[in-house]
Amino acid sequence: MARSRIVNVSNLQQFTAINVLSDPGVIGGPIVIPNAMRIMLVWTLTNAKTARNILYGQITGAVTPGTALADSIFSALKGHSSFAPLMTFIIPTCSFARVEVQDVRQADLPVFASTGAAAPGTSTGSAVPDEAALVLTLRTNKIGPGNRGRLYQPGWGTNAIGAGGVVAAGAVTALGNWGGGIATAIGANGMSWALGQPARAAYTSATGTSHPARPAGVLPFTTFLVRDNHWDSQRRRGLK
């Protein structure tokens, strides 16, 4: 006969669910960062979706937000020596469509888009899934996840796949050089490529760690590198 056990329910503690995807430090509303410009590299993918690399520039000179600024950055990027080698690994059904800029020194300022011609990839391979990406790691002079950035480059062709299914060495080199090209194009337009850090509220984590408030600001990038030859993904760029 099975033994039974009686538990006094008054001795039980109620379980509190924790949403591990929530960010308790986030402050709602528009992002405002002193002395910063949001710069978006816009790509049209094979599946007709749009992918954006959202970057920030620290304003270091005379900068006027507008279509002319977006056109100037777009032209500088397409004209940089690193662009053509990168595009040999990008499928023709994916295009570098435009650059968009937005002054974030105040809330709710308009977005301006470049007007120049889109640049399709020149890969002779077939398209890999649109969610596949190679990551460019962006480091500042501070350590920790909150003090570095990542750029997920989309649009790859199968010639970017190396033996064993990893990323081909040529594609790794091309993306690393593209990081320098982005920095040069932004630098030629009165800014330096930087990590944009929105203001964050103080909070205590689920483990009891206290995190102080952080004011909005920018941290200039010091290094751009592809840390490994493994494929990453951005699932929202795919068909599902």
C-alpha cells in the first residue's frame, strides 16, 4: 500500500514567474542620445524583406541631417575599396538599397533616406537562407556585453560557404574589411562610428545584483573584427 504525506500549505511559498526576455533597465519612449546620429544601412533580401544594420555616429564636426548627408554616406560606402570584394559574396537578389539617417539628439526628428541607385550583390552562387548572417564584432575601449556592438551582415551566396559548412576565409576577410569601410565613410561625414547607448534605469536583477542607472551617450569603436567563421542567424529576416 502506497504511503501518503500531508503537506501544510501554509508552509509553501508562491512561485513568481520571471520573464527572462524582458529588460528591466529599459526606459520607454523615443531614444535620445546627446551628440549622436542614427545611421541605417538598408538591404533588400531575396525574400523581399528588408534588413537594417542600425549604427550610430558620434558627431565630431559640422553635420546637417538630411538627404544630402544620407546620399554622401551611401556614396562613400559604395565607393570604398572594401565594398566590391564584399559584394562578390552577396547574392544579386540582395541589394544594398539605401542609407537612412536620423538625428537622435532630440526626440522624434525625421528620418532621411538616400536617393542613389541600389547596388545588388555580384555573387555567382545560389542564395543561402535569408536569415543566415555573418557577424562583425565592434569593440570599444570598455569591456562587457553592454560596451560592444554586433553587425549581422545578410545576403550571402553559396560561394561564401567553406569546407565543413563554415564561412569561407575570403568572406570573413571581406566583412572584416567592410568594417573599416563603414568607419571611413562615417568619418568622412563629420562623425565617428560609435556604439549608441540609450539611457537606462537602475534595477536589481533576479539574482540580486544591483545595476546603477546609466545616462545616454556614445562610445567610439576601436576595433572591427569577425571573431569566428560560424554562421549566425536573424530569424525575423527569414520566411517564417
